[in-house]
Amino acid sequence: MRYLVTGGAGYVGGTVAAHLLAAGHRVTVLDDLSTGFRAGVPAGAEFVEGRVQDAGKWLDGSYDGVLHFAACSQVGESVVNPEKYWRNNVAGTLDLLAAMREADVRTLVFSSTAAVYGEPTATPITEDAATAPTNPYGASKLAVDHMITSEATAHGLAAVSLRYFNVAGAHRADPGLGERHDPESHLIPIVLQVALGRRDAINVYGTDYPTPDGTCVRDYIHVDDLAEAHLLALTAATPGEHLICNLGNGNGFSVRQVVETARQVTGHPIPETEAERRAGDPAVLVASAERARERLGWRPSRADLAGIIADAWAFAQREETAK
């Protein structure tokens, strides 16, 4: 098969592109490199530097489907610059869907997020939970999900949205594919920056939550497990249906568990500093991935936190050495 991967120079998009190539598919990566990196495009993929809004310039009937990762994804930025998120995430996807109709490419896998749920009232979170995003980033992704549902109903699109929880680790078959963000906002790479000496300490925001050790609990999923779900979603996509699946391990790890595991993996002390809670941080965010198991046949096999951090550490050390 031949697939277009929008945002394929990013962390998740690049890893999914690598899995597609390993499965024998042809891959074209479309990325404007505004947040992605040329080094994040796996060897063997055709690369086109361009915006998702202009996908129609390259998309034609030779493609069997699109995997859509191109999006702005910084929660804090979305609060102070919401128009950027509506323009890129929502209007950009609207343009992409129009290009797909024009080219008669009728299969889509969309990179969505658990941020659409906002602050949940119960865990584990199922796809039937109320959607109440607390920031424009989550709201923009939810708007795209509604848009895709309409496209499937009206025009027969075969679509799957995958709502991620916390993605971490690095591609095990290619240690050059890992998490690069600037600025970095995810816990595991920030903890590893402390281990590398690039930060003095890790800030622990809130130590009085109703959790076993008082710190927030999150569901971490290995990026390779996540990538495998996307390939399964391509097979499961059904014309006229928009299937939505959560992706997570169904188990949570606290901030302090992540920090302590990173100490063990890296051999570094990793000092921590206690700070006040951040507004809008729920105590526990854990996914129910039963629908993904039932509909996609997805079984995550890399759920061990030490293994996830070890892969991320290998990538972080490689990047530090390359500087």
C-alpha cells in the first residue's frame, strides 16, 4: 500500500512511518518542519516539505490512505494563542479532507488525544466518557473528531481516531527516532534532561493528591505500541464509519514512580523540587483500551515503565552525544 503521513517528521508520526516501511508499505511524509525535524523522517520514506493545508498538491489516487499527525500540540501555547490552533488543527484538517475527497482517497487514521476528555469524573476513561476539553488544544482535536464523523457519514470515509494518553520511549528498531520537542513539556524527557545535567532538578507539581504517594498518576504507552495500533487501524477502518479508540496501557504510574525508575535506569540521582499544584491537573488519568483490543486486535507489549524509560534514555544520550 501507499500512504501519506502528515506530520511524519514528528515524534509519533516518524515512528509510525518507520513501522509502515517495515511492513512493506510505501510512505510519503508531508511536514512543514515547523515543529518536526528532518532527522525524524525514517530512511526509505519520500519526504515533501509542505503544509497540510496544501496536501492537495501531492495527494492523488495512487494513495491508499492518510495518517494525519500534523498539528500544533502545546497546551499552554493554545491558551495564549488559540487562533493558531483553530487555524492549523481544524482548518488544516478541513483542507486535508477536501483534498482526500478530490483524490478519492477514502481511508484516514487521525492522531487524537485524551485532552478531549478534560478532567474526568471516573477512571479508567472510556470512549463514552463526556468530552469537556479544558484548553483550545483539546477543543481543536475534538472539533476535528466531529468533522471526521460528518465526513464519514456524508461521504463514506473510512476513519479511525486514536486518542492517546502519555506517549513515551523511542523506536527500538531505530534509536535515532525518539522524542524531540522544543520546548519540552513531557515528564519523561524532562526527567532525563535532569539526568543529563541540562536541568538542575525536576519540579514535582503537587504532592497532596489522593494517590498512593500524593503525586499525579498517568498512563504511559510506548511509542512502538502506539505505532502498531495505527497499522491495525488502517485494516479496521470501515467505509462510512468513524471509529474512536483510546490508546493506553490501563495502568498508571505516579510522577514519583517515574522519577525513581529514571534514577534506577540512568544511575543518576535526579534531584526533585516540590512545587504547588498546576491548575487543571487531574489526580489520575488512566485509559480503558478495551475498545482498541476488541476492534483493532491491539495488545500493547511494552508496558514496563523501566523499559519505556530505558529506550527514551538511549535516545536522549544519543542526541546529547551528537551535539
